Amino acid sequence: MTTTPAIRAKIAASVESATVLAGRYGVTLEMIYRWRGRTSFEVRTHTGNDLATTLTRTQEAAAVELRRVLLLPWDDFLAVAREFLNSEVSRSGLERCFRRRGFSNLNALRPKTPAKT
């Protein structure tokens, strides 16, 4: 059974044994012990807050701005990034950076040309 924030709060506030609570809510003892020690009852993410990247925040910002201005394809931009930003940057690292910031689709970055009538 999935627990809700309200059930988790009841588990944390309860003085009943873990076995009784596990039976009542249909969860494991491990789940009861996990929620007993918490003060916040929202589900926490399992991924880290700091991503392991080779680019600093400043380098990422520069890469995004260069991508917007130069409109280069991936491999050409990778050569520029390795030459001027960070020699250890990978293609997949650049791709993740651009995806996070909404700059991965080159066609979407190109200026719209008015339709000829």
C-alpha cells in the first residue's frame, strides 16, 4: 500500500508499536521506522542535488549563450566548447546541459522566417 502525507504524519505521531502500525496501514516495519524519525512527510527524491558535470555554472551559461548565437550543430559546437570553455567536456555532458536549459533543439533556436506570399 502507498502511504499519503497524512498517514505518514499519523505514523510519526503514534505511540503504538511498529508492528501494530505496519498491520494497520499495510506497510513494512522498515517503512514505519523510516517515517517515525521525520518531521517532513513529503517523499524525498532519490537523486542527488549536485550533478557531476565537467562544466562550471559560468561555463554552462557561456555555452548556452554561444549555442543561441552561433547556432552550430552538436559536433561543431563540441569542438568550440572544448577549445574555448573546457577541454574535458563530453558531447553527452553538453547535451544534458542544453536539455536542462531548454536549448537542445537547434531548429527551435533558429529565428522564424516569415512565410512568402
